[in-house]
Amino acid sequence: MNGLEQKSWLSKRMGWVAVGLSVLYWIIESIMDSCVYGLGPPISRLLNPDLNETMMRLLSISLLVGFGFYAQAMIGRLSKTEARLTRMNECFFQFGPDPVENIHHLTELTGELLNASAAFYNQLDGGKLCLWGHWGGVCGSESSEAPQGHICHEVIESQAQGPRLIRNLDLTPYALKDPWIKAHRLKTYFGRAVSLGSEAVGALCAFYDRDVTPGEEEVRLTGIIASAIGVEEVRRRALKKLEDSERQLRLLSAQLMSAQETERKHMAMQLHDSIGQSLSAVKFSIEESLERLKAAVAPEELRSLESAVTLIQEVMRELRAMLKALRPAMLDDLGILATINWLCREIETIYSGVTVERHTDLDEEEIPATLKVPMFRILQEALNNAVKHSQCDRIQVELSQDSGEITLEIRDNGRGIPSPPMKSELDGQPGMGLASMRERAELSGGRLEIESRPGEGTRVRVSWQGAPNLASGR
């Protein structure tokens, strides 16, 4: 038996230890009266002491035994309190990032510490009584659309700061509102409101199948747990507001990107229909005039018009390149697969030392319309990054589908992306457009992964599982 176990054994039996010490005290007093003071034989002093001696001994023994049993009771209470505090600390240390889960743990803690038959935490949300925490074998306290008449609803509505105790619960009107009270033969209700400032938002309660009167310690513990639930309620509301804000920001970002693509498409059409046609008309008019004047005017006098035709042709080539950069017409006319092939050929044409290998194993109809624009923009950004920054000479583009998941992968054999720039890019800092690629992937319901090591190239992988939730670019 180690020291702690021995201490625990003695603390639980202090009263009986005092009784044993009292018997030993009686024997020692009898021996001392006989041997030291010569007041008679030991047996006589042990069994039949005089009245004064008996009164003195009984007084000492009663004090010793009384102190022993009092110490035992106090040590028992302190041990119980220590065990409860230890259990509370364990519960608090197990808290995670989810406030709802933490509230459930606190409800379980309430039932355990109060030795209840069941424990519940009900929250009043939009006129509905919602069950957020449950402990014990009692079932039936489900969320209620019509909370009026429920005990917890009345506790919340009363805005009372202290606890509420109801005995003979099965004989009250609450048993008619909640039939499970009689079904489980519950006798006592003990609960209190959970408040956020001056507003009561929920009720923490314990049910008993026996008559119970909670003590001061139970009242204090319930108050502490109710305060902890209040803190988690504050966190839950703050997280909900943060999630709502993030959702609104994502929706706004998706709308902005969609508006941007729509504007690019509109601008490309306007440039093609107005400036492009006007340039074509001017070029045709000048060429027609040249044909008419060649017979009557010297060739050197026509060189300015011929230069104008050449300049117009160059402007038209630049305009076509600009239109393709804004919004390739083939993306709407021929689809994403044809656009990918065109974009890869453009890279090989512009950067003569770069070879782009492409492989697709799915049909145009298998790609959702909402993915085509973000897929094109991500590929465009990834290819531009590869040829401008990685110093590569070979790029592999693969578009595949497996078990409903569409994957676009771009690999190059360049120098790779240094870790700090990649991290800053993924964190939203300006630079090579990785943050823009990630945003487009996430807003279209996908997931972006980038792997890169210095000197070993870069792999950009975007995967979409099923149909995306947000339309980006349509």
C-alpha cells in the first residue's frame, strides 16, 4: 500500500480509528492508575473505575471520538469536492474548437457531478427550444417548436439568476406537457438559466428519479458550469457571424469574378464588332483605293497608303491577340477542350523553346459548364507562371476524371518555386498569381494543391468533386 492509498484509507476511517484510540486510552489509563498511582489491581481499574475517573475518561473519549468522526466527515466532503474539481478541470482541458461540442461536454459534466438521472441544456433560438446538450438514460427532451409550458422555457423567460428547484415533478402540469417525465418516473427538477449579460438564452438542468435537495456546493458548481456554457455561447455566436461573413465574402468574390468574366466577354464582343469591323472596313477601303490609283499614280506616291495598310494589319493582329486574352471566342463556341489545345499551341508558338504535352481522357459533355471558365483561367495562369518564372522547357497538361472527380494537373521541369514566395502567394500576397488560382478553384468548388521543390519543377493540381456549388464566370 503506497502513501496515497494509506492516506485515503485512514481518511475514510478516521471515526473508527478514534474509537480504537479511545479503547487504547482506557486501557493505558487503567494500567497507569494501578502501576503508577497504586489505586488497585489493573483488572479492577479496567472494569470498575471510580465515578470521577469514569467521568473523566468518558469525557476524553467522547471528545476524541467526536473529533474523529467530524474529521472523517470533513475529509469526505473535501475529497468529494476535490474529485469534482478534478473532473471539472479534465472537462475544461478537453475543450476543442467547436463550442457546440464543448457545451455537450459541460452538460455531461453537470449530470455526473450532480449525480442526476439526466441532464439537459436547452437553448431558446428564434422562439424554438433547441436541445444542445444531453446526458443520461432519459430520452424525450427533443427540440420543440412550441416551447410554452416546458420547464426550461419558463426558466429562460423568467430571466432569474438563481437556481430553480421543483419537487414532486410528476404531479405538476409540466408532466402533462412532457409525458416522458412520468414515463421515467422523474421526481425532482433542478436547473438555472444561462445568460449572456442580462439576456437569458438557455437553461441548464438536471432531473432526478428521487427527491433531492441540492446543497450549496451543487448550486455553486451549477453556476460555474452555466457561466462556462455562456462563454461557449458567446464563442458560438461569434463563430457563426464569422462564418456568415466568410460566406458572404465568398459569394461576393464569386459574383465579382463572374461580373469580371461577363465584362471581359462583353468588351471582347464590343472590340470585335466595333473597332475590329471598323479597322477591316478602313483596310478594305484603302486597298480598294490603291487598286484604282495604281494605273494613274506613280508607285512612290502610294507608299504611304501601303504603309497604312501594313500598320492596320499589325493593329488587327494585336487586337485579335487582345481579344483572345480577354475571352477566347472558342471557349463559348467550341468548348474548354478545344480552348486548352489552342492555349497550349499559343504557348509553344510564343515561347519557341518550350514544349507543351497535353492529355485529356474525358469528353466536353462531361465537364460542367460552371467549371469551364475557372478551369481555363487557372490553366492560363499556371502556364504563364511556368514559362515566365520557372525557366522550364517542358510542360505537361493533363485533364482527367476518376470516380466523379475532375482533375486538372500542370507539371513543369523548371527551377521550382521558393518556399517563402509560395507561402506568401497562398496567403494572398501579390506576386505570381497563385492566390488568384486558389481563389478561383475554391469558388468553383474545387481544391488547389501545389508541390514544388527548388530545381525539381512544380506541380499544380486542381480537383473538383461532383458539380460545383458556385457558378464562376457564367
